[in-house]
Amino acid sequence: MSTQLGNEKEPKIEELLSKLKTLQEAKLVIEEEVKEALSFKNTLQDEEDALSIEVLKLERTLNEKEETCRSLQLKCEELEQESQRQFELKQQKEELVNQYSCQIQETKLKHRKIRMKFENQLQQLMRQHKNLYTVFTPERLPTEVQSAEYTRQQLLKAEQQNLEQVTHLQEELSKDRPQMLRH
């Protein structure tokens, strides 16, 4: 019986050695797989860290771009408001220029009518003067000359006032034109 037991023990030792060898090989395989898994985990962690840094950079860039965009929008709104204000100011100046131009034209027309009336009256006076000795008696001559002189002075005063008015309007227009051209 002892041999039987001895024989039985031997296969068990061989089986155990074989199992041990199999387990050791399995352990080596598992250790290699664990090394690979740890290496893969470290690689993934490095990639995650790199991506986190990239996300932070992108978020900072996005915030900067959004701030720049808000700033540019505000500037754009300010420029649009200024442009509208300048446009309205230009419109007002153009209306003033047109108004002054119309006033100048009206004044010139009035002046022209007065001048034509003055010239007609002057021509009449000249014709009357030519025929003075036949039309008037020498006694009435001083009174007629005085009346003609008074009329002439009145016409000259009216013409002078009209010239001053035209000059004043032209000065106002020339003052407003450089300001309008600057805007």
C-alpha cells in the first residue's frame, strides 16, 4: 500500500508542479497585461491632462473673443449714433444754406428791381433835364432840382440798404459753409 500511496503522491506533485508552472505563466501574462493597462491608463491620463489644458486655453480664448466682440459692438453702435448725428447736422446745415441762398436770391432780385426802377427814374430825370428849359420856367427850376435831388438821395439810401442786406446774408452763408464742410 505504501507504494500505491507513493505513486499516488508522485503524480500529484507532478500535477502540482504543472499547475504551478501554468499559474506562474498565467501570472506573468496577467502582470504583462496589468503593465499594459497601467501604461494605457497613464497614456489616457496624459491625454486627458493635455485636453484639459487645451479646454482651458480655448475657454480663455473664447472669453477674450467674446469680450472683444462686445467691445466692437459697442464701438459700432457709438459710430452709428455719431454717423446719424453727423448726417442730421449735415441736413440742417444744407437746409440753412438753401434758406440763405433763397434769401440772397430774393434780396438780389429785390435789389435788381430797385436798381431797374432807379435806372428808369434816373433816365426819366435825365430826359426831363434835357427838356427842362422847355417844360419848366426858370422860377420853378430850383424847386424841381431840389425834389429830384431828394428823390435821388432816397433811391441811393434804399440801394445802400439793399447792398448791406445782401452783404450781411453772404457773410452768414460764408460763415456756415466752412463749418458744414468740416462735418
